[in-house]
Amino acid sequence: MAKTEVVPAIPIEQEVVLLRGFRDLVAERMGYVLGRRLTQQEMNEKTEAERKKVAEIRKEISEKLEAYIKDADIQTYQARQKTLKDAREVLKKTSEPFRTKMTPLAKAQRYLDNVAIPDALKELGTPVQPRFSLSKWIETAIESSKKKK
């Protein structure tokens, strides 16, 4: 069973300051999430042709794999693998500027999730504890969001 810490009461003025700081942390995290999401969408739009090419080559290889094995056609198989590798390389180069933008946002988000927000919650007197079941209001919220779709 999880151990519960008892944290002394915080004066109201200090608690208000801490809550505002926590609000700012959560708002900053959400900003990073939205920035990553928009950058990802832009990357998907700009690299659509390259991604389709990689998917088509991969699909062709998997569909014809049995024929390559049956006919012992290792040269064709290796040629298609090289084509796939080249197509992936083109995709990688095309998406590099977007990934460069997203990497610091992801690191900041991880830092907030793993360090800053748990520390702020602890400072507010609510240390983070593992949960193994959903709270009632989350279950209700998830159900209502499913019904809207």
C-alpha cells in the first residue's frame, strides 16, 4: 500500500503564490504540447510524398517477400531494400528541420512532467502518488468525450 505523507499547512498568501506558479507551470507545459502538435502536423503535411513513397516500398517488399524467397531472388530483394533505405534517408532529411524544432519542446515537457510539476505539487502539500485505477470524475469525462465523437 502506498505511504501517505502528511504535509504541514501552508499560509493562505503563500498558497496563492504557489498555486499561481503551478498554474504557470501547467500553462507552459500545455504550450509545449501544442507547439509539438502543430509542428508535427506541419511536418506531416510537408513530408507526405516522402512518407507515402516509404510506405509503398515497404508494402511492396512485404507483399512480394514470399515470391523473393520462393524464387531465391536475393538481388531484387536487396535492390528493393536499398531503395527503401534511400527513401527513408530522404524522409529523414526532409523532416530534420521539424524534428530540430520539436526536440527541445519534448525535453522541456519531460522535465516539467518528471521534475517541476511533481516538485510544485509537493510544495503545495499534495505529493504525487501512483494510481492504479481511474477516479470517478475522469471515468465520467472519458465516457462523455467518447459519446461526443
